[in-house]
Amino acid sequence: MIREHLTEHAGLPVVEFLDAEAEEHYLHLAGTRPGSGRGTRPRSSEHVRMEEAREDPGSVAWRLRLAGYAEEFVPYLDRFVAEVDTSRVSALVIGDWGLEDDCEVPSVDARDALVRHADAFPALRSLFLGDITFEENEISWIHQCDLAPLLDAYPRLEELTVRGVGETYGGGETLSLAVGGHRSLRSLTVQSGGLPGRVVREIVAADLPALERLELWLGVADYGGDTVVEDLAPLLRG
């Protein structure tokens, strides 16, 4: 699963919104193919898929990730909102938000940008935060942040998947799901190399009346996994 990027999410095919560097890369590759012609702007298969998806933005799950660093994540998301009718987007997949530059960069900028654009995504029902392969960054190095503001900003979200937890060596941002309550969330998945008991207790304590599916990767102690049976006891008691 972590060897490759998602090709499907929320029952929809995943289509990537190309960042500036990926776009130039694919245009270069397309331009070197025989028959690409002169005087015309060559298009790769990735461009074709992206342009087709723009015609029906709700028919795909959009992946946003930095393939390179010609753009930063926040202006990249701004551009996505400007160029795609995001009012019809029901599923988002967020990949690398800038980890190649610094593997300890937490997801806080991505979170805050999604919160700021919440009004642009009225139909969003499914979100995957951290579609990052092990070649890009080990799961235990993916630094998430406090995601309660994200859930608060999207009260109609039905599915949330988070990959990574990541405590920075000097402290600072790390995953928190102390959301208190969420009326619509039906599925919650946390993929981790080591899930702190603190996070499990936050989830168990949350008021999630619609929740039907909960998947927690508890991981191992070497990566911060200190969850014990007592943390899960309220859940196991039903």
C-alpha cells in the first residue's frame, strides 16, 4: 500500500493536479516523442487526464502533491481552487506538502490552507492526508499536526484517512485529533508506524455518532507507539 500512490480513493479514480515542476517535466517528455508536432503545445497523458477531469471535477479524487519544488504547497492549492470548479469536488488526496526539502515539515501549512479554503469545497466528503510512499518519506517521519481545526472546518466530511504521526526531534507539531465531536464522520483511519496512546484516547473520547469504521495502526514502541489495552477499553466495551 505504501509502495505506491493511491490510484483510487472513495470509489473514484485518482487524478493528479500537476504542480509547476511536474507540468514542465511532462511537457518536456511529451515534446520529445515522435509526432508531437511543431508549433503546438504537446500534452502528456497526465495532462489529458487532468484536463478531462476539469470538465467533470466531481468524477475523480484529486491528488495534490509537490512533485518538485518550483511551487510551495499553499500557492499550489490556491491555484487549484482558481483553476478547478472545487464546488463539485467530493474527494481530495493530499500527498507531499514539502517534505523533500525538510523531512520534518509538519502538515500545518497544508491544514491551514485547507481550512482557509473550506468554503470552496462544499461537496468535500472524503480526505486522505499523507499519500506519501516510503521512497518519498518513511511513515514514521511524516509529521502531522493538530487536525481538529480541519475537522471543525469541514463538518460534512464523512471519511478521513491520515498517514503518519511524527514527533519532531525538538518537539513541536505532532498529530492530534482532540476534535471533541463531529456529526458526519463515518470512517476514520490513522496509519502510523507508532500511534501514541494520547491520540487513541482523543479518538475514543470524541463524540462521533455517525462513525461506522475505525482503523488504527498501533505500530511499535520504537516509533512512538505506546498505546495499551486500557486506552482502547471504552471502545472495546462498545
